[in-house]
Amino acid sequence: MNTQKKSILSEVQRLKSEVEKQPGDSRLQAALGDVLIQSGDAERAKRHFQIATAIDPTLHDAQLKYGNILLRQCNLTGALACFAMAHVYQPQDWLRLKMALLLPPIVESNDHITILRARIEQALNVLSSQGKMLIRNPPRDGGSLFYIAYFGQNDRHLYEKLAALYSRSTMGLVSVAPHCAAGRNKKRKSRQQKIDSDRRIKVAFISSFFFNHSIGRLNAGLIAKLDREIFEVTVVIVPHMVDDMTKTIVEAADHSVQVPRDLDKARQIIGEREFDIIVYPEIGMDITTYSLACARLAPVQCVSWGHPVTTGIANMDYFVSSSLLETAEADDHYSETLVRLNELPTYYHKPEISSARKGRAAFGLKEGVRYYLVAQYLFKMHPEFDVFLAEILKRDPDGIVLMVHGSQRIWSTLLTARFKRVIPDVADRINFVESLPREDFLSFLSCVDVSLDIPHFNGGNTTFEALAVGTPVVTMATKFMRGRVCAAIYGQMGLPELVAKTPQEYVDLAVRLATDSAFGTKTRETIAKNIDVLFENENVITEWEKFFVQACTDKGVRSSPS
């Protein structure tokens, strides 16, 4: 146990003793809630925030923290009550926006989605039509539309309304770095055109997820492999978590810099480096990077598929995707100019598979039972997917569907209740398992018969991992990129026959893979034969490089492609 953890636990014990002596002291109750959150015990923290705010409803921070816990646990009514009470005693525009944008991680039904989405749209319309709001610090106070991406609809107009609302409400949010100002760019082009065309292009990758996370894995190879005769590469880290993957990414770059979660300071640090291109591997999962992306900090600014929906941000120039991922009509899904690379936009390192893989017994799985694994985050579980699961289990009476518990155990409880209500005859054969370290998870993936992709929002990293260990993934492409990732992976592998066209085909393919041993074995052999095209793909590096050079040329950063 590290020193910091010991210190937190010691403080928990101290405050617990104080609270036992003075249970009616609201500030002690709130303080204990604070340190319990730091210790990772949100459930006990919730109880002490509840007591603190019941004794003294004017405790603003305690109301917010209590509300945030309730929101993560899908208690939307309770969360709204907490935030509304905080707003009563300290009225602030950002709290109005936060309440307007609240969405639960787990939804109950399609009707629930319709209601939530309509409420968000109406709230944004009303707030946009009112007088100017004042939101001083979005990274601390802002709200987002993160969970709406999992509803499976075209929400471009909602993202654009939110970005416009933030831009009007936060001073400096859409500021322009000095080297990006129009007058300076013209002067620079006329006087230094030859120098600019010869010097290396300065590229920055900005994220808070440069660690052992899907964003880190999807981007580490690109950062390392860009041609250093043409590009000077910097990683800009917004602090969140640090591990060996962080070290690998930092060491692969020419430069690295950590910026604070203070927008003014972060913008200044980034602007002073005069980058030609900024790449945000994802926008929408972290409010600080979202806020930075609203500013013009480089002549060329682009986002990629880490969070596979548009940003709605006016200063975001390009969304870098792939022709494998997008339909012909997909340009309408993005506020950015859509860039379709020919390859999947990642140089992904093949997972290291242990030669001593664990078998079923190590994970409590039974022989003679067919296991269908849904490996994605539980908040991806669209209500329409429940029917897919029901049909698979009806067709395979010896089958069991496995899901992985989320960060909040109540998500599993809520989904179980949904299954019992909607598909009661098979609900008892949908089981939840604990999350595992990556090496064990790879072994676990190899033990199941089939991995089930959620059509409304596919798995990316989990699909690469499942195929790497030879486990077939069943998918069905939809019209949005977030529902086409697995189909694109199979497309790059030359295996379109493993992509279902209808829900019935999806069910047929899943059941056949699990129950027809000859077909399942042949499919695994085909996957193994074609898998290498997914990993360490040099062609995608060339495509990214060509895009960077051309984008700089179009923006006047370089005189011509080289």
C-alpha cells in the first residue's frame, strides 16, 4: 500500500471517530464523505453526504458530490434534487446547464431514450434562446452529452448547439493562439514560405487517456511511427492516470508536456509551442480536452475515432476516419470535414498473448456450456439489443450470455431488472463476471465461444483483442460509424461474410459459431490466417502523413506537399 493510500485511510478512521462523537455535525459528515470518495468507497460516501445535506441543505459542495454519486448510480431524480438545492442557495448558470444535460448511464427502454433525448433537445433550445449564460470554468463546472452517443441516433445538431452555447457562455473558450491569427499567418507565409515548406511540421497529440486505455493503444503506434524527417511530434498530457503505456508514448515522442486542468494556463502553454497540427484522439470523454478543442490553438485541428461521434465544435477542422468505417452519406453526421483514410486509422500493436493461457476452470466456466460474451461497457447496452440476446438464448438452450460488471455495481442490477422485465424467459441465463487485468482478460476471451458486438455502439479495443486470441466476433453494421467498427475490422481482414446484415442473420451466425463445431473451428482458422493485416499496418502511417501534409498546405502552413 502506497503512502498516499495509507494517509487517506488514516484520515477516514480519524473522521469516522469524530463523526461517531458528533453525528449531528454536518461538516464532519461531509468531510468524511470526501475522504471516502478518495478511498474509492462511493457507497459509504453517499450515506454521509446524504446525512450532511439533510442536516444542512446549504452545503453546496456536499450537494454536488452527493448528486454526482446518485447520477452515476442512475438515480436521475435524486441527482436533480441535489443539484437544484445547490442552485437554490448558490444560483449559477453552469448548474442550470448541468441539470439540463443530465443523462443516466443505463436506460430502461426505447421510450426512455425518446424521452431523454427530447428533454435534452428542448433544454438546449431554451437555454440557447435565453440571454447569455456565464460558465467560468467548464472543466470544473461543465456538463456533456457523453451518454447520448449510445442512443444510436444522429445527434450532430445537439453537439453543435452545445458547443455554440459554451462558446457564447465562457470567456476565452474560442480564443485564438497568436501564431494562428490571420494577419500573422499571411505575413509568415509571404516572408517565410521557403522556410516553412522545408522545416518539420509540428504535430501535437492531446489527450487525458495516454495510459493503458483504448485511446493509448489506438494512438501509441502512430505517435511513434510518424516520419521524423517531416514531423516533430509532441504529446500533450492532460493529467489523469500514468502507467507503463504513458511512459512508452512519452518516450516515443520528440517532446512531451503536461498541462494543468486550468484552461487559461493550458491554452497558453500549448499556444506558445506554435504547433502546426493538433490531433485530439478523442473529444467528448473529457471536458478539459473538449474545452481546449474549442479554441484555435493550431492552424490545423482534427479529431479521430476515440469517441466516434462529431464534436459540433466550430474550430475543429477535420474528423479523421476511414472509408471502411463510413457510409456514402456519412458527411452529414459530422460538423467537421470528414476525412476517409483507406485503412483503419490506427497502427495497433498486436496484443502479447501468453503461451500459458488460463483455461475455463480458472474463471469458473463450465465445460459443455456455450458462452457468449458481451465484452463492452454496460452503458453501451441499447434496449434493442436485449432482443438479440433473447433470440440467441432461445435458439441455444445450453448457452449462457456473460457480461462484465461496470464501475458501478448497480448498473448490473438495473440491467438484470430490465432483462427480467423484457425477456423474462431467458434472463436467468445472462450472468455478470468481474473485470480482469488485461492478460487474464485475453485468456478469458479465448475461453468463450463467441464475442457479441453491440450493433448500436461497437467494441473497438475488445474486438482487436478477441480476434487476436482467435475468438470470433459477431456484428451487424449500422449507418453510423460507431456501429460499423467491427465490420470495418472484418473489411480490412477481407472477411465480410462474418458481418450480419439483419438481426436474424446476427442470431443465426452467433448460434452457428457456438453450436456447429466444424464451422466454428474453420472460422477461427480463417481469422488466424487473416489477422496480421490488423496490426502494425505501415500503410496507415503513410496515409496519416499524406493527410497532415495536405492539410497544412490547404491552411497555408506549407507552400506545397512534399
